[in-house]
Amino acid sequence: MSKEIKIAIIEDDENLRFLVAHRLSGEGYQVIECGNGEEAEALILNEQPDIVLLDWMLPGKQGSEICTSLREKGFEKIIIMMTAKAQDVDKIDAYQFGVSDYVTKPFNMDVLVALLENKVNFIVSSNKTDVNKFGDMEHIPNIHSLVKDGKKIELTILENRILLYFLQNVNKVIKREELMMVVWGYNSDVNTRTLDMHIVRLRKKIEDNPDTPHYLQTVRGIGYRFVAE
């Protein structure tokens, strides 16, 4: 299955690019690579990879510029941004640049492979977009969107990850630490206040009354629970 998946690695650090390419080739993926921002765009448009691993900082052209340009030219495949700091993720508005997801450097190679496998399962399992329903809302994770009362509400990458995890674990109490690990990853240097801030923003988008939330409930001293009824 994965042997039919082509992944583009756009990274100017030659050592890291080699390590990622070697590991992904070993996992059975077809790999193409490039270390220059200017050349990357042409390579991606010509080769049409299923997944693009795109560095945030590149010589010639920044990752955000490449992503924006690719989307404008009709490239609709998955683009995963590789960024140096967890805080930078707040700057990567998914709907602004068209980023599908992100991974924070330095990353654990097993974590990267797991992230890619998750994306591959999505590609293989359906050509249609997955939709999660709760209340009178629909969450469409692949395009970072929520449809409420017929209106489309854009979610940031982090809000999208948080909501998706809750919808995969409905009615379970999720500890703050677990949620932070899922959302920001192994090298997270964010604190619980940052998480709580994103929860507040997400509540404003999904709750009729964010001050007394129906769906995204706080479990005092532990974390949160998502009630879908």
C-alpha cells in the first residue's frame, strides 16, 4: 500500500534530508527530495507527490510562500510543514497558507512515520473527505473546517488537532498532558496556559455559550472531556 505513495522532502539541511529520505525509503515510500525553495515548487508540480514534507525556513523561498503558491496553482495534496519551534505553529494559519499539518523539529523519526501513516490511511481509505458530526455541526478535519448552521468556520491547525482528538475520544476524560503531547508533540515547550488559551478559542467557535460549555467541558484539576450528545 505505502509503496504507491510518493513523498517529497523539501529540506535544506542535507543530513536531516538524508536521514528522513533513508527512513521513508525503508518504510516503502517513493521519495523525491530537494533542498532549495525555488526549485521545490517546480519539482512538486511536476512530480505531484501524495505528501509534501516542507521546511518552514528555506533558501530561495520560504515554505509558507511555496505552500501558498502551490495551492494557488491547484495542488491539493497533503502538505506537512516542518518547523523549528512549537510556538511557530501559531504563525502557520492552515487556511492562510494551505498547510495540512505540521511536525516540530527536532522530531522523533518514529513520530514522523506515525504521522505519515495516519495521512496515508486517509488517502487510501477514501477519496472523499471524512466528516465528524456532533450536535448540529460537522467537523471536516482535512480542510480544517467546521460547518455550523450552514456556515463554514475555519479552524487553525492546532484547533483542528484538538477537536479531532476530542471527537476520537468522546466522553473520555483527557488529561492536559496527554492533549499537549498529541497536539504539540514530543518536543513541546508550551505550557498549560497556552493549551487553555486554544481551548477558549475553540469553545468560541463550537459553543452557543462558551462560558458554560456544553461540548468541551473542563474537568477540574485533570483536563477536559468532550460530550457529543
